[in-house]
Amino acid sequence: MPIRLNELTPERLSGLRRGIEKESLRSLPDGSLALTPHPPLLGSALTHPYITTDFSESQVELVTGAHNTALDCLAELDSLHQLTYQAIGEERLWVSSMPGHLPPDDQIPVAHYGTSNIARAKTVYRMGLSHRYGRRMQTISGIHYNWSLPGLSSAEYFALIRNFRRHSFLLLYLFGASPAVDEGFVAGRPHGLQKLGRHSLYLPHATSLRMGRLGYQSDAQASLRVSYNCLDSYAASLQDALTRPYPAYEAMGIRDDHGEYLQLGTTLLQIENEFYSTIRPKRVIRSGERPLHALRERGVEYVEVRCMDLDPFEPLGINALTSRFLDIFLLHCALSDSPPDTPEELGAMVLNLHRTAARGREPGLLLERGDQTVLLTDWAAELLAELEPIARYLDSSPLGGGHQAALTEARQRLADPALTPSARVVATLQQNGLEYVDFVRQRSDAVWQAFQGRKLDPAAQDRWTRMAQESLAEQARLEAGETQDFEAFRQDYVSAQRLG
């Protein structure tokens, strides 16, 4: 039985937390990828708690703490941006999810974290990603929204996740912002995109190419039908993928003829993070612990929403209204009845997501719902109506106002698709005769310029400087204290026994 709105006491709501992880490529002023190392002024990407890198050495990831209001969360994200712009000099943060001009695949730098075993494992894992999926795909960036509510059990978090997966097409329609891409991104691949200008490609009604068939997709993972009916079924599905040898990866091997590592293992997934999903159940892990073991031992602590594009019209890639809408949406997922998923429904969810990613603004677009097809706009309107009492309730709660305003903006976008970020991107390219790269370069320049005139206050500057220095010192301590052979470390880390 789901929780009910009247069970969300002010005390419980005041414990609601959200945090943001924002990935951004570092780019040069001409829109090409910056190939420089992660700036030392930002500390160690291995040990800094708030600033790291994702797949590429050129891909900064800014991680806020968990905050009890959207404004506090965004204020910290803003400070992290100020710090990063200060450290990268003339480089920019690319403000779109899809990359600009990329060098040849083998010249996209894989992230490097140092010489300790855990650092080497992180790099080898990324080398595995590059061999399995190609480096271009890994340069796609986005926003992850971490969210928790006090008192939710693991079973209730999984009920939330099932509803989220059923309804996440709505988030792609409302907030998808990657309808176009530079032609170089799909060079040599079948893509089905249409020309938009000389060097840009798009789909006229696309919302998020990032979340579609050209984005974070894997033919190998397409065979996975991970069930979210309970922690045990989810863990069993992941355990199978983490321990089942995959023929193509077995043929690749662990090391090449020169002894260089190609991947962490030959199973379908090297580690848990390789599993692509719009949302994940998460638990803070202890040092050296595998995420699946942590979930099994201590249950779900929060969820990680992974389907949000960077909004190129927002300096931080996301704004307070979007954050508040996510809060309403996630609460709705927790409050609503959530029947078990089935293999048939899991297939329909994937189909609906791909249709919305590629054609979400297309008039008359139909989605699969049970044994029927329904208009995306009808289903979306029904969901928005169900969000109304939650938005009103939150506006009168300790979380403060702005939730009904977020819902109003969503209704406007549903009524007029031209107001969605994806439509605004296409309109800007068409009306101004811009190529995709030139549009994002101009937006990235504008954000860079805006941050040039801002300074952190001295106390914040001192705090961040000290944190960067401490992270570098911690990395050095890890490297100095390393005694185990890396191959022994690797075998132990990927062993089935570590999964719990």
C-alpha cells in the first residue's frame, strides 16, 4: 500500500532531500573538446567529494550535497560552477548534453585518477566502456537528480521506481533538450536523422536524442529485463549481468598483447554503474564496498534520476522550477499505487521512452499503456492533473512555494510544444541559421562571460581551496600506502563474493 499525502507531515517533508550531479564537457572557445588534464586547482578527481570527472578527463562532474530545498541545492551548484570557471581559464563548460566537435575516438581522453589500485580500476573500467560502446557515446552529458524521503522502505522505493519508469516519458517531453547534434557525432553510424543546416542533424519532433537510440544505449544490455518488483529480484537480475560471461567481451579479453588492460572483466556488465537505466536505487557505499552489496545489506537509501538533459538555456543546466517539478513528480510516484511490472510492460516502457525521445512533440503520438494505445498528450494531462494536489500541499509545507508555478509551466509546455526546451533549440537553429555547434558555443560563451564577473566570497574560496588541497593529499596517501598487486585487486573486486 503506498504512502498517502496526509502521511507527509511537516516534520517528514522537512527531511526530504535532493542533490544534483551535473556532467559537462570542457571545451575550447571554438567548440572543440579541451584535451587538457583535469585542472589541479579543482583538486583530485579521485577523492574530492564535490568535483570529479565522469568518463573523460575532459568531462567535469559537479556533485552537490543533499539539501532540504531546491534553492539551497542550486546555490551550491552555482558555487561549484564559479569555482570551476575560475579553474579552467579560457575553457568553457559545454552547456548541452550532446557534444560539439570531437576528435577521433582514440584521441578522446579517458579519465585518469592516479596510480592507486582503486584509481587504476576506475580508469580500466572506462577503458572497457570505450572498447564496448565507443568513446563518442560516453561524452554525452546530463544531470542526475538524487532524491530521498524519510521513512520510505526499500519496497516503497521500488514501487516509486516502477511508477517512475512508467511515467518518465513525461520528463522527456517537458525537459528534453537534445533534439539536434553535430554530424560528426554519428559519422560512420546509421542514424536516421535529418539535415538541419550544413553540419547539423536532428529529428523535427525529437525531445532527447541523448535518451534515444543514438544516446546511452547498448545492444548487449538490450537483452536485460531487469525487474523492479523488489530488492531481491532487482539484485538477482544485476548479479546475473555482473557474473554472466558475454562472448564478445570474452573474445576481447582482459589485457592486450602488451599487457595493457582493456576492461575490468568479461561479463555483460563490468560493474553496477555500467547498467543504463532512467533511474537507479542507491545506497551510500563504504570504502571498497560494491554498490550491490550495500543495497542488499542496508536497503535503498535514495533514488538517482538519470534521464534529465542539460538545459542549454539555463546557466546551471537546471533551474528551481525544474527541481520542484521533479520533487512533485517523484512524490506522485511514491504516493500512487504501483502494481508489479511484467516482461511485457518492461518492453512497453522502453518503446514509450524511445518514441518520446525521437518523436515526443509529434501531434497525435501514441504510447503503449497496458493493452491499449493512448495519446501522449492525454496521458500527460492526466498525470499533471494528479500532481495538482501534491503541488498545493507542498506550497503550504516547510518546502515553501513554487511547486504550483512549476506545474503551471509544465501545463503550458504540454499545451504548446513550442515552449519546450527541445522545440526552442530547433527554433533557435532554424530562425538564426545556426549550426548546432555554433548555437551551443554561443550559449557556452554567454555563461562563461556571466561567471567571469563573479567572485566567491573569501570564506567560501578558502573552504574550497582547502578541500582541493586535502583531496590531493588524500590521493597521495592512497598511492603511497598501496601494497597489493593490481591484478589481485582486480580479481577480488569483480569477484561474485563481493556482491553479497
